[in-house]
Amino acid sequence: MTKNILVVMSSEDQLPLKGGQTHATGFYLNEFGVPAHRLTQEGYALTIATPKGNRPPMDHGSDTKDFFKDEAEHAQIKAFVEQTLSGPIHKLSDAAANLDQFDAVFLPGGHAPMIELMRDADLGRVLRHFHEKGQPTALICHAPVALLAAQQDAAAYQTALQHGETPAAQGFIYDGYKATVFSTPEEQDAEKTFEAPMQYYPADALRAAGMDVQNGGKYQSHVVRDRELITGQNPMSDEEFVTALLGALKGDAVNA
């Protein structure tokens, strides 16, 4: 029987910055494409869902061979992604209503999850389901910030971050979990090309909620696995990340 992976992606493409500025974003090509391609090669079916049920926008800055082994892999993954996203895209609310059909949930990165996913109530329901079932929950690069949806008032938490405050999470199911996310030094490098400063950094947002954020070196592959949770730090982590996810799906032992 084919196992089904729920892939949750952002509907949005404009990241709010300080001073009312925005930055064009979306999912990162390799952070979705490399794990998704490997999963399908291993026989897993993918169900793509976004909050609006629209095709998720891609960050065009990620459409470069620099994030791949070579030009051939770039072309292969880009064609795979185009074909995959030309198929059905489901509304996240519909997917959240029938979660027992899925064996894992996967969220690709890019800055887009910082827009609406980290406050999305349907994503909160998805995360709580997989947490309670102990099923693989995998997020790469910026996507781990979307774990913040799994608390009592995620919208208020995000608003506090945007106002420069240090919020307190309530009922956060990942309190005390180890994780990695796009690091502050990496973010500060990326921010230099933005129209204005970031409103907050992902690592700070997760630490304030009680997560044990463990980052590796800049632009080095780094993956952390704690119970059902698998996180990858940056685009360079794509291969190690999907290998860890596949291990979890096959029942490999998890860290305590």
C-alpha cells in the first residue's frame, strides 16, 4: 500500500519587513524538489496543500544550479517540480479534515512559511495530529518557524514578534524539543540583499517559545532529529534531511 506524505506550502509570496517594506519570496526549489523527488522515487505519494488551495509561489532566487550538484540535477528537479505542481493542489483545511490518510508531514523552506503558515490554525491542527501519533514531522530551512502554529494563540505570538517584543508561547507542543532552523548569521547575510531589515529572526522566535535550537556552521548541512521532529538548517541540508525523513518513515530509532 502506497504511503502518502502531506506537503504543506505557503500561499504567499511577500514577506513583511520593517518599515512596511516587503521582500518577494516563496518556496526554495531544492528544499521542496530534492526531498520530494527522493520520496517519490522511494514509492511515497505526495499530497500538496496550501492555505488558499493555490499553487505555491517559488522564490525565483532559488532557481539556480548553485543549490544543486550540477546543471543536470537542477534541470531534473525543476522539471519534476513543474510537473508535480501542475497537478492537484488542495486547501489545507480540507487536508486537515482527513489526516489519518497521511504517514508524515513535510514543509519546505524559503521565507514564505514566516508569512502565514506560522499562525495558521489548520496547520496547528495538522502538527498536533502528527505529534499525538508520533509520526514524522519534517521541516527544512525557514519552515521550522511554522511549528509555532501549534500553540494556543499563534497569531498573537507572531504579532508580538513583528512588534519587536519577546512573546510567551502557551500550550506549545514542541516546548523543549531540539531543532535547527536557518541560523541568525545566515539570515543576517541574506538580509543584506533585502529592501529593509527583517522583523525578527526564526531562531529567536523558536527559542522564545521554548525550543532548543541547535545550529551548525553557516551554509553547512545540518539536521536535527528529536522524537517525531526532523529539521534541516539550510538549503545545503536537503539530502541529509530527506535521508533522515526516510529513516523515520521506515521506523529507524529516534533520538530521545
